[in-house]
Amino acid sequence: MSTDATDALIAAAKFDANGLVAAIAQQHDTKEVLMLAWMNRESLRETLATGRAVYYSRSRQELWRKGDTSGHTQRVIDLRLDCDGDAVLLLVDQAGAACHTGQRSCFFTAIRDGALASVGLPA
């Protein structure tokens, strides 16, 4: 992506008081929602420059290059800013599990028969 387009997208993003914007990762072909994370200006810029998902870890207070330790990377196919500018959608090609629990998606807990149940499958 050109530097001008990158700068324009980052300028259009509405970062919160902590300098973060919500980022949703979705499998590009199946549309499965994989995870929610956070991005700061630096992680958004690096993601756009490299085509690899880079997030900001609030607990570690540092950039989190998805897959550096697990090998479960996200290649970014498309990146979109929502209408309000306060959320980013990354359409990705997920390699392996998106969730740190080993599940394909972080969204695997649901109510079934009046109780919480795991509805996801391991990656």
C-alpha cells in the first residue's frame, strides 16, 4: 500500500485514549470471525507495510506479531476501516489456530441446552 494511502487510513482511524483501535480478524474465504485484538498506529502501519497481522498487546505493552511464537500467522488479504473509524477489519488467511487456547477461533463458547458449551474445534 502506498505511503499516502497508509497515512490517510491511519489518520482516519479513531484511536481511543490509550492510542488503540479494535481489530477484528476474519478468515477471508469462509468469513469465520477468528479473534478480536487491538492495534496502535505502529502496528497498523507495520501490518499495512508487510501484509502480516501485527497487533498491540495490552498486557505486554508491546507489538505482537501474530505467529512469532506459535507459528500461527495471519496473512492480510484486505484491511478495512469501519464507518465510524473506530474498528478495523482484517480479512486474513489464518495458518493454524487463531486463539491462544489452540482453537481455530476465539469465539467458541456458546449457550447450549441452558449451559455454557464449547462449540469450536481445535485448529
